[in-house]
Amino acid sequence: MTDIEFVFAECVRIQNAISDAVKNKPASLKDLPKEDMWGDLPGPDGRGPLMCGRAANQRLWRLAEQAVKYSGALGTIEIEPVHKALGKILVQRFLTEGRDIDEQQAERALSSAVKEAKRARMDRTHYVSCRLMYSKGPTSFAIGPVTFHARERFNELMASHFESYGRQDGEDWQKEHDAQLLANARHYYDGFTWVGEVKILNCDGGTSLERARMAVTGAVNLVHILFGSFHTRRMDIGGPRLETDRRAHMSLDEKFGLYVSCSWDSTSAVSFQDDWGTFLEGEDMAVLLRAANKALETVVNPAIKRTLGSRLLDSAAWFGDAVREASPAAQIIKAVTALERLVMTSEHDDIKKTVSQRSAAIRYEPTGTKTFEELESELAEAYVMRSRLAHGSLSPFDPEVAAFAPACLQRIEQVICWGLGLFESHGLFDRELTNRQLAEGFDGLISLAQKRDAAPGDASA
């Protein structure tokens, strides 16, 4: 209520300043504070904007944020349309209709602004360009709600939509404009090997697009984990059109003069055999894909809340960034951060031990070749390397860093992958777990791994 009163007070102050300048000294208009010209409301008479200034506009934005935060629309609409609707509603209610500014009217105004913005919500299917693999294998495959189509398959599926696109009854210049727009878009998409298709439910346009990119990126992050970082390091999402990576370098020395070199590289993964699709078959993979689906559902459907699913997607996001990162030092830092996001539950003491033990417990297999202690040691080594880099005791250009990065990525991708299977096989994605419950679960997992290591032949352990 106070914020609304402030907004209108600012409108009056600025309008009086403008009127005085026009009446007494028009040249002084240029001397009015620029902050006062930043932000406006629709005029009550419909003849132009009503200047409110930067400070009032910021308060309106905060009101819009609060309105969305405490509504059922959080995560489905952007702030901007609520902000725009709120300005119009405030003018209509309190200036045009002359209502008193009280708490009830203020709450109704905020509610009405959210309600107006919610009208833009609908289901939308998005197509996000990707660079995955070169292969004659499957032309489509799914990671949860995201379906990837090879470029040729995508063009086949979209042929009828391409054919009907444009204003059929428009003028010639409009038809030409639409045809050129589509041609430009198709040229861009044809520069990629794959396209990710995903349907986002009940969101406005901006939020839907953001969630679509998050979902497809999340699916590619999971591909990194399922197929391994080494084989997928060239995979990426969107970005500039780049069918091939062509580069050149020039150098000059006293003996040979000018030296020129050119290189060509692929922009998608090249190590996939034509039968790579069989990798996505089998019971173990079915468990992992179910887990991926449950995690990604939280992105495509705002109504679904899964705490562990969001945690796992966050971890996979850090890991995906690590895989696509060019710097070995940044790879290590991001990969270990992925571990922290996966297993930390707000602890502040002995972080290295907590991260390495919990991660080792997830990765531990009683019949495996490595003991729990060995796994813990390997993951602790990764954590220490990250700490040395982050805190400045190790140069990012030290040869030790480049040598360790591939092993670091492999160790951590295994933990996240095993985490997918563990969480799904125990039904944890379908439960809302607190940090305390997660911590207790991790402690129990550590204890179980240690007992089995201590008594390898004892099935009861």
C-alpha cells in the first residue's frame, strides 16, 4: 500500500516539475533529472504516458515480483507482463475510478495483474538445435520428455508445417517476408546435426522458451553422463551456426618468415558406431531413463515438484558444463561442484570428507573391483585438486591439471550415473525429502558400504 502511494506521489511530483518547466522556462526541460524520465504508467486519459520515474518503477517491479511469488503462477509466467499489467490496473482503479488506496484494494490490484498475465499461459512445443553425434544409427531417440531428431528426420516431420507457414492471404511483401524468415530459420537449423523436441506445459511465451532450453540442455547433460564424457565432449546445444570448426593460425620468425596453418574439426561427436542405439536398451538402462524422465518432468511441467529430481538436474548441469568446457582447470572445478550439488545437505564442516564419502557410497558396488576406501580416496583427490585451483595454490596451467582432468570427469560421471539408478530403484524421486532425511540416508549408505568392505564374504552385512 505504501509503495502504491509512493508511485502516485512520484507521478504528481514529476508532472508538476514538467508543467512548471513548460510554463516558465521550456529550455529547462533538458535539465530535469534523467531518473525522473525512466519509467511510466499509461495515462488515465489514454493520451500518452504518465511519467513515474526510476524509483517508482523499481517499486512497481518489486510489487510485481511479490505478486508472482505468492501466487500459484510462480515458475509459469515472467515478471515483465505482470509489471506492465499492474501499472495499467493501478491507474484504472485509483486514478480513473478514484478508489481509496487501502490494503484490500492493493491486494486485489496485485491479484488482477497476475490473473491478466496468466492468460498468456498455454502448452507449447519447442525445437532446440543441438550438436550430438554423426551416425547412421537411430534417427530419433528420447531422454525423458525430450525427443532428439536427426536433422533429416526433423525436416521430414516438419515438412507440412513449413509448407503451411506464412500469411496465405497477406500482401505480396508480407508473403515474401514470411518466406525469407522461414528460409533463414531453416538455414540455421540445417547447420546442426540434431534437434531436440520438447513440450512445455502451461507457461507464458518467455517462461516456456526458458524451460524448453533448460529441458533440452538437461537432456544433453544426461547424455554426457549416460554415454560418458570422453565420447560426448563435442556435443552442445544451440549457439552460432557452425557446421564445421575451421580455424587458422599465423606466426612469423626470422628463419622461415611467415608460417600459416589451417585446421578443420567436427562440431559433433564422431566416435559413435551405427548401432549405438542398442546402448539405450536393456533393464539397467531402462532404470536410468526412468530416472532421467522423472528429473526432467520437473522442468517441462511446472506442476510437478521433485526435490531430488531438481538436485540431480543441477548436478548434471554442472557436469555438462564441465564436459563442454575447454579449460582443464575449469573442468575440474565444475565437475567437483557437480558432486557437491548432488550430495551436500547444508553442511559447513569437513566438506572434503562429506563429499568424498557420500559420493563413494553412491558409487560403491560390493562385487566391484574397488573398495569403498579406494573410491573415497579417488574422489577426495578430485576435491583436493579443485580446492587447490579455487584457492590459488595451484596454477590452472600446471601440467598436473591437464593430466588429471579426464580421470576427474570419469570418476564423477560414474557417481552421478550410479546416483540416477540408486535414487530411482529406491523410489526416492517420488518422495519429498528434507536435507536432514537425505543426510541420514547418505550416512546409512556410507555405513553399509563400510560394513560390506569389512566383511566381504558376509552376505548379511
